[in-house]
Amino acid sequence: MPPNKRYIWQGIYLPSLTGDDLELAMALDTSGSVSDRALAQFTAEVRGIAEGFDSYRIHYYQCDARVAHEAVIEPGDPV
């Protein structure tokens, strides 16, 4: 998929939004410096992204000093 030209000038290469399939990786900082409110907001964002697409694959990582948990979220999986 070609990059989204809207962000290239900033040095950010994001996929263009063509098609209905989404595959991305997200990492969540689970260290003690992150509040429960921030964790809830992140979870809401993941859920919102998943609800915006019929077909998706989200590679989800929880990490502190190292990756503590990794999962792949696809349609039908709980967020």
C-alpha cells in the first residue's frame, strides 16, 4: 500500500486509507507511571479503531522494561 501523502512532509509514513482491511501494531506502556485513566483511554482507542473496520488485525503489546504480553486481536476477539 502506498504511504499517505498527507503526512510524508512531516517525515511520518503512514499507510493510505484505501480498502477496508487494517493491520497495525500498538504498544501499551504498563509501567507504574501510567495512570488507570490513561490505560482506560488507550483501551477505548483500541476498541474504537477495531470498530471502525470490518476486517482488522491488531498486534498488541504490553510492555514495561520489556514486552510482558503480546497478542493479536482480530474480529470477534474481546478488546
